[in-house]
Amino acid sequence: MTIAFVYPGQGSQVVGMAKDLYDNFAVAKDVLDRVCTTLNQDLKTLMFEGPAEELTLTENTQPALLAASMMAQKVLEEKLGKHINEIAKAAAGHSLGEYSALTAAGCFSLEAAAKLVKLRGSAMQKAVPVGKGSMAAIIGLDLDIVENLVRALPDSSLVAQVANDNSPGQVVVSGHADAIAWIIEQAKEKGAKRALPLPVSAPFHSALMEPAANTMEKALSSVNINQPKVDVYANVTARVIEHPAEVLPLLVEQITGRVRWTELITNMNRKGINTFVEIGTDKVLSGLIKRIVPEAQVYNFGAKDELDAVLKLWA
């Protein structure tokens, strides 16, 4: 059994997230308290009590999800008495979750990561006026069909691109609202099972996010980035990050580039990884992984009642 940790991104947040970890494990409490102090923000109340509308704001969602994943990570490491490099072969995170993976692997300090994702959320929110951009999930069409629709966009002044290749038959597109509306209609005509707009506030992972990419490039250039303790697979290449110097350009490119999740998980599996543990809130990635590698063993740890089942992996 070869284990990889995976970390969720935006969309996995829920009011009440990680509260039982905070209430029952001192190491989890320490993580969240440090994030709140670093950001000078009462993220704890927002995570535990909401309101959901405020938690869902991108600049709040991103540090909240980082904190929840790192809380679970530290609980798991404490219970096993081992660090990540002793219990996992590799790590990866979906979009925002890539920061969690890099933090867990020791590339960033918790405090540095918290500041980065707070800025990332704010910069992404500000990059495009509300209503100008959109994202949509296309369910039931192959990636190449969706790519052809993007290329066939009749108005060359509009931006549209594949944002996420999440799993076979699940592709997300992003760009100008008019372009995404056209792709939705075309996808339905092509036989998509579903083609629906996503409830997001900006067109993430598209060229429209270039202002946010510029902001993050400046911020990342001033952060100390260490060699990861385990193999971390990058979103935009679906391959292992070989050197700390790669981290900055990869994270910058990720803001405007495609999350190659299907390819990433496939590459992990080809390297012998057959067991995945999703660290953090919800089970979004677990469902995607089962569609990509049906024979994989998939577990979750983001709540106290999930701990015993996960610990048995190392028994």
C-alpha cells in the first residue's frame, strides 16, 4: 500500500468545518489560533458559525480551507508520531489545495501560507468585476469535445478556456460570462448530461485572472520556499515539483492555467500510489479520484469520527 495525501480546494467549505478537531485536539486548536493571529481575523467564528455567505467569500474561503486541512494534517501526524514524509509518498491539492499540499510538505510555514492564500483570495476576487466572468461544469462530455467547443467560440474578443479537468466526463470551463453561456448551450446540443453555471464569484483558472497572477508573483517572490519533504504534484503540469525554485512560477501559472486533476491522479497511480487520503473538509476529491482510478482505495480525514478508520492504514 502506497499512500498519497490530497487537499481540497474552493467549494469544499461548510459552516462547522473542523470544529470537532478544534474542540478535541490541542494541536488542531494551535493551528487555527495561529492562522487567526497571523491574519488578525476571527476566522474561527466564521468557520464554526458562519454565516455561510461570508464564509463563501473567496478571501475567507481560501484561508479557512487551508486551516482546516492543516488542522487535520497535524492531528494525524501527532497521533501517528510521525511526519508526512514517514507516512505518505506524495501529496497534491486541487487549486487552492495546492497551497495546503505545499504547506504540509514543509515548503511554506503555516503563517506564510495563511498570508499567501488570504492575498490570493482577495486578488482573485478583485481581478474581474462581478458579473463579467463565469464558470460552468460540463458533465458527460469528453475533454476533447469541450476543448473543441472552446476553440469554436464565435466571438474572438471573448475569453474562455478549460479551467479544470476534474475527472473523466467532468470538465469545468471559465471565462467571460457570455462565452460560458454559449458553451453551456453548445454542450447541451452535443449531448452533455448536464451543463450548468457554477456559483462562483469570478472566472478562476482563466486568462482573466492575470491581474491576480501578477499580484501573487510579487508576493511569492518574497517568501522563503523550502524543498518539499515528499513528492508534491503540481496542478498545471500534473508532475512532481523537483526543486523549490519551481514552486513560484507553478503557483503563478496555476491562477490562469488549467488544473490537470485527471492527469495528476493518473500519474500518481502510475507511480504506484494506490491509496489516497483526502485531508480536510468534505469529500469532493474522493469522488473524483474514484472516477479516475476506480480500483484505488480512498479515505477521508477532516472530522474526529473519521480518525480511527484512517489510523488503521498505518497499523
